[in-house]
Amino acid sequence: MPEEGITLTEKANLMTHEEVIEIAKKFVELGVNKIRLTGGEPLLKKNLEKIIRELSSLPISLGITTNGILLDKYMDLFLECGVNDINVSLDTLNKDKFNTITRRDYYALVKTNIDKYIKSGFNLKINCVLIKGVNDNELIDFIEYTKDRNSSIRFIEFMPFDGNKWDVSKVVSLQNILDKLYDYYGQNQVIKLDDKPNDTTKNFRISNYTGSFGVISTVSNPFCDSCNRIRLTANGRIKNCLFSSSETDLLTPLRNGEDIEGHILKGMYKKSKYRGGMESDRDFFDKDNFSKNRQMTIIGG
């Protein structure tokens, strides 16, 4: 979170809960079978209970990505609606560092909520963006967190977005991670797991550990050829790639009474085969290119 905070989007420009459901239904008609509510912070959304109940009635798998602060208030709802896939963003296991990164003093609550959900049988994953000089010294601590917990840590390579002070020297790559783990545990103790056909994560576990870990290697080893993700932003726009600077507006035509199917298909047909059209690392690392995209803190979806 930037120290100066962010400018909030006008409420009138955001999807209402009815519009969320209407657009979701159209995507499901077109073949989408999994929906994940992500951030900002989805558990702050007005009418969240209605959204969860109505989405869970569709023939989809429904998941949540959250900062974990409000999880204790929604466990019963998630159990009732079959929302089993919970991702929690947690970039450090150090309380003081947590407060610095998030600008909030909720570390103990987030950790307590994570353990409650793991013990209650949810499929819980922890998302951790590793950054050199910030939290890369906690790699082993995160792995050890999975030793006796049935959960997964997902290490995400630091990605270039406008305003996040990205530099390639700060990236902790998939190979960096594996090299450190091979040195610490021994290469034969780091077990490669099978990945699903459209996984964005390369999955592993330490031999005899209860949990597992994975790496989302967008920077060093992108997975564009198997990616089937679509992001619908909170203001009703398709981002057919997280790095795409172009977006397709669905909310305006919906409010004008138009059938949005054509707009959805148009947005999808524009999807580039590689990193939002940046086909070389030189293009991808060019600040003039990634500064055209929204800041990650205001992409939402």
C-alpha cells in the first residue's frame, strides 16, 4: 500500500451487486466455470453475502482472495455456500514488517484467522510476493510454516506495475528460490508436484512436510501459453491480461441495455499471446510500457 494512500473510485462507477451477478451469468453462459473474488478487499464489498449466495448458485467453483482481516466473520457463510478455496495475501511472518508493508496493525488477527481456516479444512493458500532486501530472508520461515499445516505458500515474483518502484534487481526468481531451498534442504528433499493443465503455479513440497509451496514465475518463466484467466475489474472492465494496458468496458453497455456478449468476445479476441503484447523482456521491463497500466492497488477484480 502506498504511504500516501490511493484515490478511491467513485461509487457510481463501480458495479452494483446486481451488475456483478448479471455479468457473471453471461460469462458462465460463455463457458467460465470458476470465479474468484479478489481485491482491493472483497470482504468489504457492500451486499457481499448476497453476492456470495447468488454466485454460489451458479455452476461454478467460487473462491476468494483476501487480506485475511475479516475472515473470522464469514466462515459460516463460506461453509454454507461451499466456498472452499481461500487465498490470503501475507508477505511477511514478521509483525513489524507486516505493519510497514500493509500500513495496518492486524498481523495477529490475520495469523489467527489463517490457522482457524486451515484447521476447519478449507483449501487455504498464502500469497507472498518476494522482494530482494524486503522479505526474501524469510523464504525458509515460510517453507517451515507448511511443515505441520495443510496449506500452501505461493511465492509470487515481483511484477512491474506503475507506482510500485519495480526494478529487475529486486526480483526473486523461481530459480533463485529453488537454489536456496536445494542448499538448505538438499535437492532430493524438494519434491516437484504435478501441475494442472492451466496452473499459473509450479508446485513443490518438502519431503514429509504436510503442506506444499509453489512459485508464480511471471517474470522469469512466464506461462502465457497455458493461461486461461480473465479479470473483470470492479468498475466493470475486462483485463484479458494482468499486464494489458487496454481494457474493454462492459459496464457502460450493460447500463445502456445492450447485450454484452459481443463486448466480452471482442475483449477476449484482443488477448495477446504473450504478456499483454510485450513479447520481449526488453519491452516487458521498459518502464514506459508498464507505466501505461493501472497500479496493482487499483486494478481490483
